[in-house]
Amino acid sequence: MDMQTSYRPRRNCNGYSAGYYKKLTDFPAFDARSGTKKTIKWNPNAAFDIEVLEEDEHRALVHYVGWGNEWDQWIEKESVISKEEFPEDDRSPVNIKASLRLAIKEKLTISVNNNPECIIRMPITPEVYAEIFGTSDKKSSLSVQELDEILGSSWSTRILNKNGDFAYVRPNGIRVHITKAQPLIEYIDSNGKLEEHHMERGHNFTLRFIRSYGTRQEFVQRQ
């Protein structure tokens, strides 16, 4: 390999911000486990945050947000996509609810330790948080009935085996809160000078609850 070759750095865009993005193209790869060739597909939710500075009939001059101007480059226009071309945001209320329901079920299992407290964290926007949980408060306690309205029935129990033993969410102690993640700090070399850059990481919400167990007879009685 030519050691003089200069590779341009790349930075993933932070979620769904306004602007244009450079699409990652599909590329061939070798699977070491199977010994066969495969194609790595572009993840439509992954892209580089760019600004389009100039364009002609076939190409666009782009600036990589967060990097020095020396990394600006001309790329094919077909590699530039707009925010509207992204698939549905996986942080929409519908998808958040589905992911949360699944995450709770995953926690309702036989634990390898004796700690009954379960913690689930997911990325979210303040607007979606308020829409789902009906409050913009940073911290809030919820009842099983309130979460029934949000997640539907049977979200709080999981039958674990053919004997009917089950795990469930205790009615008391369900808490949810939202926090803003600290920005990621990195230093970028811009024309020989290191400049501090802050990369925002958005918000996360945390759901806490206590897990308990029961027998088939107890499960029938709960119904």
C-alpha cells in the first residue's frame, strides 16, 4: 500500500439533522468465518453530515460538517441525499413503543444475579417523550394501568416455560425519566491546529421497574 496515500476522515451524522448527506455505497467484503464473498449493504440510517457548496450537472462540491475546509471534495450527485429521502425515523412514537415493549419482555427472564431492578435506556426526543408518556417532566412515576394505555395489554408479563412459570413487572416502583446526553468532545486537526469540537448526542429516556416471578396458578389468578 502506498504510505503516502491520504485518506479523508469521515464522520457519521448525528441522527436526523437538517441538510444533505453522503450515502454510503454497497461494497464487497470477505466473510472469514464462511470463507465466502458477501456484499455489505448501505444502512439507509447511516450517512455523513455534509453541506453542498457547489454543483454542476453530475457532481457536487461538499463540505464535511465538523471538519476543516481542506477535506472538501467533489462527489457524484447520486451520492448526495436529502433528509426527506431517509426512511421513517426509528425513533418515532410507534417504533419507540414497539421497541420498549420488546425490551421489557427481554428483561422479564431468569436473572443470573439477585438484583430484581431492571433498567432500560433508549434514545428519544423531548417531543416524542412528551407524546408517549403524556408529560414533559424529566422524572415521573407510572402505574401499570397507565402503561397499559401506552403499550397495550400483556406488556408486563412473560410466561417463561411449559410449566407456566412467569415473570412480571411489579405494580409499584415503575419510573421513567429523560436526560440530555453530554456532548462528545473531540479535537480536529484543521490546517495544523487542533480545534475542539462538540458532537451532540441527543436525549435518552430510562425506564426502571422491579421484576418478580410467579407460578402458573398465580398467573391464572392474575388474569
